[in-house]
Amino acid sequence: MLSLIAVALITAAPAPQGDEFQVLAGSRFEAFLQDVGARCPASRVIYVKAATLLDAEETFGDSLHGRRAAALSRAAKADSMAQACLTRDGAGCSAVANLGVYRKAGLMPAFVAAVCARGDGPWD
């Protein structure tokens, strides 16, 4: 079902201009696209490059304080994918892992709101 939603979002969104984009995939990214699509369907975040998503995640994470920051830290330490990505090069692994960490920490609605506030980009 999520794959069908991702395909619908890809086919409905205009193709990006300029450099080719890196495709992020997996259940964490698909769930994120579904959440964004439900809140702000005009978002072009489907075209996000891994480094751009990671930057948005880090900016969001850095803005957290108190219990929210503590919840994020606990979730990151407990997430096996996030821990595995610490030893890998590139932004893709960490960017996708962080989506699961945000969900486990209860922060996905706030992150989706931040993504939607950014509008249609730039995401490339």
C-alpha cells in the first residue's frame, strides 16, 4: 500500500530540474512520504537529496530542548539502524534512519510540520 502511495506521489509531482536526484527508499521513507502527503500534498520532498534531508533533520533536531531532545537521544541510541549508520559514509543511511528515530521519539508530526513549512523546496 505504501509503495502505491509513493508511486502516486512520484507520478503526480513534476520532475526535478538540474542534477539527477538520489532516490531514498525503504519503509521509513515511504511512511514519511505518506505523512507529508497527508499534511501538505504539494510538497516536492519526494525529490529530496539525502544530504538535504539530513540537513533538515539535523536543523530540526538541534532546535529541540528538554524532554523532546531527551526523547530523541534515547530513541537514537536504541535504534539499531541509526547505530549502524554511524559507521557508514554518505548521508542516505543516516537520513532514512533518522526518520524512524523521529517516529519512535514521537516527533514525526513536528518534523512533518517543519518540512511542510518549507513548502515545495528547494529539496534538491
